[in-house]
Amino acid sequence: MRQVDLRSDTVTQPTPEMREAMYRAEVGDDVYGEDPTVRRLEEAAAAKLGFESALFVASGTMGNLVALLTQTGRGDEVFLEAESHIYYYEVGGIAALAGATPRLIPGDWGIITPESLRKYCRSTNIHYPNPALLCLENTHNRGGGAVYTPSQTAALMGCARELGLRVHIDGARIFNAAVACGCDVRELVRGADTVQFCLSKGLGAPMGSVVVGSRELIERARKWRKMVGGGFRQIGIMAAAGLVALEKTVNRLAEDHQLARQLAVGLAEIPFIRIQPERVQTNIIVFEVDEARISVESLLARLQEAGIKANSSGGPAVRFVTHKDIQAADIDYVLRTIAAIPVAE
Ligand SMILES: *Cc1c(COP(=O)(O)O)cnc(C)c1O
């Protein structure tokens, strides 16, 4: 039976070229700064995003955490969109480990505006925590892969500066955003203090994220990474796959977006599904099921029986994610399977 895994782009298998690069990687002890392959990855990442320095970390969660630890102190206020990954899916590390106070700003499909940031960022007052950091998520995961354009980003960045805030970008899928906007990734991160992006999602590497920033910030982040147990030794084995991901797989993300669009347009034809296909900008599709006709649970079970894996996104919402291991024929198969599911009238 055909197997189609739409749960996430984290399920992507490393390419033969990645495995080959891993086998051949020159390595050393990275805690001593002696792994040449990690250095190459960090230099390539910093150059690609237009920053002075970079740090290879185990995961997106670790990248966001060290960025928070580096830029906030105990009790500081951090501004996040209400459904942001850092708040929703990172186990409360922002409070438990960084000791910061999250201030949640409701967005439109994850996208906030300078006006809403101004509204939520209060004036100085002895009763309030110190406003310290704005986190932007691009693309926005729970916002269905929504994109901040270069001009939206620049406007928010300007507003954050006026308010005296630093800016961290959770750019787990920043290259998807750049491909969707048809711009250089630097236009989406210019002016930020730190950016985190994932090698292990659409880019297909088996693990890892990179945090970029100024030399000074990254030196501090390196120490925090050590404290949270992220000081690796001959990790160039993994950085080698990350380098292939960064250099070879960015351009093909457009194919994932194309397939996501096709899937969304097909889903819109199905009577028990509510979706706005024009909202699908990248590789994430979030749609709602008419639960009077079929529950999310039974839909997912039916799909599973047909070899199709997907995740619920809370309430009546289901999420599909396209990636390099999904082909056009898989999309047809998914649409045919869903259309054939018997539901209540
Ligand atoms: C996946 C993701 C992360 C976390 O990455 P992990 O490598 O899974 O820890 C952070 N932010 C966003 C927006 C993500 O989608």
C-alpha cells in the first residue's frame, strides 16, 4: 500500500548525498572549537543570512531557548504571537528555563502588526515586567505556514526598536518564507538580533538548527548551549548533512509549496472540509472538518487505514505538511481517499 506521511516535514529522509557527506566528514572536538565541518556550516549559515556569526544546535527548540537565555533576564517580558511555537510547543521552556514572562499577542493566522505590538507593549511602570524581546515566527506553524513579507518584517522590526525591544526570529521555516516571497532570505531577517532556522524540516537534514547573530551574542549563546547540554564533540558528522541541506535543498522548497496548493484546492471541493486555499502560502495546510458529519478522530483513522498519516491541529482542525518525500501522485491518492470516505449526510 502507498504510504503518505503528511504529519510534518520533520519526517523527511536524508538524501544519499547527505549520507555520503556524513561518511566523509572531517571532524574534531567541537567543544574545543576544533570541528572543521561544524565551522564550515556555521560560516555558511552566517553568510547566507547576512550575520557575523552562527551556532549549530541540536534542534529548533534548543535554538530558540539559547536565544532567549542570551537575551532575556529573570522576569523580563517577551512578546510572542498567541499561537507561536515557542509558547505552544516548547514545553514552557521560556518560563521554566529562561525565567521570562510571555506576553501573548493574538494574530491573524499567526501574523501580528506593529499596531498590536504597540498596544501590548506597555509604558514603563513599577508594576510591569521589563519589556525585553519580540519573537516573530516565519513561517508561522499554527498559522498554516503563513508568511511575514520583507515589508511586514521591517515594519515590526522598526516598531520593536522604538519600543526598546530586541528581536528574535523563530525562522524554523525561514527558507520556505523566502521562497514564497521570491526574495533573498536576508530581506526577511535584516535588523534582527538573532534568528533560528531548522535544517531538519523541509531542508531534509537528520537533525539540527542554526542560530545566527552578532559575534558577541553568539559567543554568549555558545556558553548557554553548553549549560543546557548541547556541547557536542565530533558533531561534524551531522553538520555535514546540514551543509548539504543548506546548499542543495533550498531551491526545491517551491515544489512543496506547489503540492500544498494543489492539495488545498482539491480539499476545497470536499463537502465536509472547510478550507481557504488562498491562505496556503507555503508547505503547511490547516483545514477544518465538519464534525457533524465526521469527527477528526475518525477521519484520521480512515486515512491511517489507507496508509496516510496526518496530525490533528486542535479542535476541528487537521494539519497536512508537504515535503520532499511527497510526490504529485501522493496528493492525488490523498484526495481520492478523502473523497471516498463515507460521512453522515
Ligand atoms: C519545528 C519548529 C520548532 C522546533 O524545532 P525542533 O527541531 O522540532 O525542536 C520551532 N519553531 C517552529 C516554528 C517550528 O515549526
